[in-house]
Amino acid sequence: MSASPMRAASRAGAHRAATPRRTLAVTATLVTIGIAASGCASSKADDSGSARGTLTIGLAAPPSSLDPANMEQSTSPFAQPAYDALIRVELDGTLSPGLATEWGFVDDQNRVFEITVRDDVTFSDGAQLDADAVIANFEHLDTGRSNVATLVNGGAYEKVDDDTVRITWDTPHPLAPQALTQTWVAGMMVSPEALADDPEGLATTTAGAGPYALDATQTVAGSRYVYEARDDYWDADRQHWDEIVIQVMENPEQRLNALQAGEIDYAVGDLATAGSAESAGLDVLFAPTIAYGLSLLDRDGELGSPLGDVRVRQAINYALDREGISDALLGEYGFPTEQVMVPSEPGYVESLEQHYPFDQERARELLAEAGYPDGFTLPVIASTSATAATLAQVYVEQLSQVGITLELESRPGPEYFELMTGGTYPAAGIGYGSQPLPMEYDGLFGPDAIFNPLGSTSDSIEAAYAEAVAAPAAEATALYEQITTELVEDAWFAPVVFAPVFYFATDTIAPVEVSEARPQVPLSDIAPAE
């Protein structure tokens, strides 16, 4: 399901103004990382006279493994130089050929999928891309630890011909094409010889069909990763550099200073440094795509909290001044929301905008109707990350004005995640990267979703979802909108704002664009400035 830029523009035009070189950026997952690098950017000419040299980028945190099957999606930029994906997603969300030339469902329930790959592609170790290689990759993905493997794994794999594979699942997998793009690691192909000979070695080496290969002699795991251009890459027009260097730099101020000093070309930014980056003349790319707010987890009152009453959950929504929060804390970089999905995704409902206008009196009325005229106290688990922590304090202040006292328990990342998913807190502060609705069902609000630890469920949502995932895209959208409407009207969440992930770029690289539909610039698309 491709995104619709027209719907995004209609929602956020006042909030996402763009200068000629400032475009939109986005993340699609909860855990996001950014791009930074160290070392000197350099340029030289190859035999054809084209500028190449070294592209210096980096990541805020290293991967646990370089093997796509054992890699978190958030660290996928470490794999992008070495591993091409089967399908490419373009800036506007349309899908185009990558290693695959054709793909699609061949049944009417999104359970049988065929994909045909190119016959002129070799991996960096000399192995050939063919149907057997694709099957070996899917079988390897079935045994891996990637957090996106469930998007495509668990099927029966059949070789139709030398270049075509048929996958048959027991249940619908409507997002298979999107899952096999460079946005997600599931579509990145690994050499079948490497999978057969030394699969464990893929944690620290690469054996892909991408434009570069890891140079282990120059790489320091956890710190600096060096990728050298391949001489036999199948698509030479997309090989813009002799070398890509990625180095982990955790501190945003350090990344900004390195950009200003000309030591790096491209870096992840943050809200605190965005103004300084603009003032320094850097390109600031952003899009508000991370939904921050409260997840009202105890929707059935299982923990004995007042959240079991829908009027209480609605009162919380009315008590939050979304417009004021967005304007004061995010300015042009964000916008208010009542939904946990960006406007460009199928399932976003424009008519639900302003469903909960800031209305403290209405909030008090609902609380009184529910039996809480004097308010109540609500324990909330919250993250200590900068944006989440700042917003949590705002929730505390605004809800106190209608008599709701939030008892914040703030914890750093891993500890927060463990407590939030443990089923002991009635509510949680969240920052959730917008995703296609079936992914949000799996991760955020479905009965088995990790962000739904108390297992809230709705018969009507379940029925609509089961019908939607087996339906053609056009029919599925209306059903997704039905699900979104129920989530908003029954106040499963109290979303407040969409905030962005930032990327900063120098003029050493050609202008780049990202969008809600394509979360980050694929590293192989970054080219030298002309």
C-alpha cells in the first residue's frame, strides 16, 4: 500500500513548510537511529571523470549484527551499502524493481506471492542470484532474530523456475511487497554460498549484492565501518563513491560540530540542535512521523484503574492542548494529532482531526459522569529520552488542571521498555513511529502486540482487520479507516503530537529527499554535489 502525498499535504501544510533544500524526513518504527560520521569527506575523479571519493556518514548506535536476518530494522543503514533489496520504494511510496523484476500476489487472499529476480546479478563473493538463492535467504530469515521477520517469514517456498519463487502462507501477508524493500531488512539478499559455508560469520562481514562490500581490515566493530566499492556491481549508475565510511557518534552536539567543521557529510540531528544546524547553513531534513502521547493501556480495567471507563479515557484526550503543545515545543517541526498514524498512510481519517479539541470543561464533565468529580491518581511509566521526558512533564501539568494526577515512573530505554510491556502499569508515555496499519496492529494495538501488554481487544476491530488483510488494497483502506475510527472514538490512546527524526546534510553531497513513504535516504542514493 503506497502512501498518498496529497493527503499528507492536506493535513500538514501549515506545519511542514519547506525551503528549497529542506525536505521531509520520517521514521516507521519505534526505535530510531540517526546518521552521523567522522573523518574527512573527500572527492576524486574516476577514470570516466565522475566525482567519487569518500562519503562520510555514521550511526548513533552500532548494530548487534551485520546479518540482515539478525539485525534490528533501526540499524539497517549498516547493511544498506552491501545489501541490495529485492524491491525499491521510491520517494512517493511507489515500488520499483530492485534485485527483483516482477512480484505480486497470485491469489485473491494475499497468501500466495511470486517474485522473479534478475539473472545478471552476482554477490560480492561471486555467487549468482537466482531462485535457489532467494529461497536460501527466506529460510535463513526464518531462523533469524530480526524484528521485522514476521512480515514475510513462515511460508512454504517453491522454485517456479530458475529465477522465480512462490511463497505460500497460511495467513494473509498483505505487506509482503513493502517488507521486501530497502526500508526493511527482510528483502536484503545474502550470498547463498555464505549462508551455506559460514552463516555465523555474517555478523561481522558482508556478502551481498549491493554496490559495496565491508573492508574488515579497516573496520572496528562498534565504532567504524568501511565499505569499498565493488568492481562487479550490477548497477554501476548507483555506485557514487569509492568508499563509504560509517562511524558511530552518539552525541548530537559532536555530530553538529563535525558537520560544521567539514569532517562529515551527513548526520542524524535532533530537535535541540535543529535551529543551530539551520543557522549554520546546513540542510535540515525532517518530517513529523513519531506519535508522542499516552497509551491508555488498562482499557478493560484489569488493573482496577479508572481507565476501564471510556469516558475517563476521552476526558484525558479533551484535557490535552495539542495545538499549544505542538506550537510551543515543536514549532514548524511537528503537528498535533489524535491518531497514531501519519496522514499519508491508508487508514488515516481526515474527519477525525480535532475530534478532541482542547476543552477542560468537557473533560471535567466526563470525569464527573464516570464517578470521578475530584479526579484520581494514575501511575504512568515514561521514558527518560529527551523529547519523551519533556512531553511527559507537560502531560502531568495539563492533566492536573482537570484533577488527574499522573505519578510518573521514568526509566531509560531498555528498562522503560521492559516495564512498559510488563502489564503492570495502567498507562505509558509512548513515542511510536507511524507504520502501515497491519504493522501497527502487530506491534501497537492488536491483542498480541507488545505495546498492548494487557491484551485489549475489540470484536469489531478484529473482524474488520481479518477482512482487510485478505482484501485488495482499495477495499482494505475503508476497513483500516473503520479501525482507526474506533481506536480514536473509544480513546485507546491519547496521542498529542507527531514529532520528527532529523537529518542534517552539508553541501558536499547532492540535495537529497526523504518522505513519509521512504523513511531515510538509501545510502546508495546519496551522490556527490555537482
